[in-house]
Amino acid sequence: MKVYPIACESLGTRSFAHIVVTDDIVIMIDPSVSLAPTRFGLPPHPLEIAASWKSRRTILDLIDNVDVIVQTHYHADHFTIGVERNFEFTNRKTFEVIYSQDKIILAKDHKHHLNFNQQKRAKWLWKKKNLDIKIADSSEYVFGDTKITFSDPVFHGIDSKRGCVVETFIEDCKSSFLYTSDVCGPATKEATDFVLEKSPDIVILDGPTVYHPNVTQEEKEVAFSNLKLITDNIPNVYIDHHYLRIKNWSEILKEEIGKVLPSFSQLNNQKPFLLEAIRKELHQQHPVNEKFYTNFNNGIYSREKFNQLLRDFNYYKYWLKLRSDVELMIERRI
Ligand SMILES: [Fe+2]
Ligand SMILES: [Fe+2]
């Protein structure tokens, strides 16, 4: 089994999209990309928009190879919504291409354990005609020697305010992998217990939401203590998403749990390049031409300029290699 991150904070966007290739199937998990519309009072820097564009392109380039889509919940950073969004490079067509009839979709139950907003979005998917869609919550699905097991719905944080997500555990004859999705730490015992009980070879988790002003000190402490419990028991834990929205993430981790964890990008040998966390510095050091946002919002942008921007910062190669690695891996399997 091989796991390839496509879009996440350590690759410059607010996302958690990845692809898992086993001998039996190709699984794409939470196929979406997003950017914080405002952070530090600033819009995304063009470099962030370029990373979003490249991640979105990669999802669309690889989607034809995918047999199974896993949808852990319906926030837009995980779920490609069918409306026009500029920074996310999505519209109705993007939604149609990703959630198409030729795939099996294993998705968070849309009727239970979701908040109102997510239920509304989930309906787009569940009402789509002729989709092969099944409930993920508390279920197991077997494809040859590959088994996908989903947790019971667990809170997206400490309580039900933001609904629930499902954690995803994938195993084949050789190895196992667990993706927590948005459990914010984990913030709860239930979300932590699922990880400990499965004890996978590799865990990808989203970490505590320390950047968020509404998260209390007590909540942070609980989240770090759950995280420590996991890292004390499981050797290969990668952290990303919520936790990697701050610059000094590794220092705080060292203080809180006594060690630094690798970012998700490092699973595929890429040094993390956090862009949202350094948005202020990006705007200061690489000021944006005042016409950029007006032009961009009017659909005037150059694909070549985005590529060049990523090349200038030495980030372009990641997605280039990712695409060829995934395609080679799929080919080799056949
Ligand atoms: Fe979420
Ligand atoms: Fe998220």
C-alpha cells in the first residue's frame, strides 16, 4: 500500500486530500482543496492560489484512475462542492467529474450526526442520480485483500457543534493506514480510542486547532494529551491540517508531547511548505500587484504564471513527481 498526499497545509493549502494505492484498488480520500479567504486580515497570496490550482489540477488529473472515493464529512476543504468558488477552482462541472458514476463512493451518512450546513451540502451528493454511494459510518468494505473500516461518527472537535466525521482505516496483506480526518487533536476519547484500537502502521492526523481563537486552554491540553497517547503507542504518526496553520508548530509540539512529528508531505519526502501560516510575510516580502485580485476574480489568470510562481519557490516539482509516481505505481500493480 502506498499513500500520496495531494493537498494539505504542508503543501500550501487548507486541505487533506490524498490517494491510497493498494494491489486491489485506488482510493481517493476527501478530494478537495481550499484556502482561508482571510487570515491575518489578508486574502490568499498568489503563491497560495497557485498551490490550490496545482492541487486541484492533480486531483482532476488522477481522478480517472480512482475506484473508490472516501468522503469523511462535507466541509469544503474535504468535499468539492458544486458551486463556483474561485480560490478553490471548483464549479458544478468539477463536482460532476469527481463524484461520477464509475466510482464507488463511501461517504459520511448525510442524515445523522451532521450539522445543518453539512447536511445541506451532503444532499448534493446523496441526491445525485445513478451514483454508487454507500454509508461509511461504522461500516466495513472489502475489495479483494483490501479492507476499509470506518469508525463510528466522532465529533469534529470536542462536541457536536460542527457535526461528526468518520475515521478511515485501510489494511491489505502487507500494511495498514489510518486517517483521522478532522478530529481536532484528537479532541475526544472516542476518536483517540479508534486509533489505538486499530494500531496501524501509519497514522495521519489533523492535530489540535491551536490557531483558532475560540479553542480554550483546557481543550488544547486535552487534545495534546490524546495526541501524546497516540504517539507514545504508535511509531509512525504524521501531523497536518488544523495543527499546521501556525509557524512555530514544531517547537510547540516538542514542548507539549516531547517530540516533533513529521508533516504529511514528509511521507512523500517533501519538506513542508506552509503558506497560510506565513501569509503576512508573503504579502510583505512579495507584494501583490493591486490588479491581481480583480483580474483573478474575473477569471483572468495565467496558468503559466502560476506554474512559474511555484517553480520560483521550488514547489512545482512535487506535483509533477506525484503524478508520475502514482501513475507508475498503478501501472506496476496491473
Ligand atoms: Fe472539517
Ligand atoms: Fe478540514
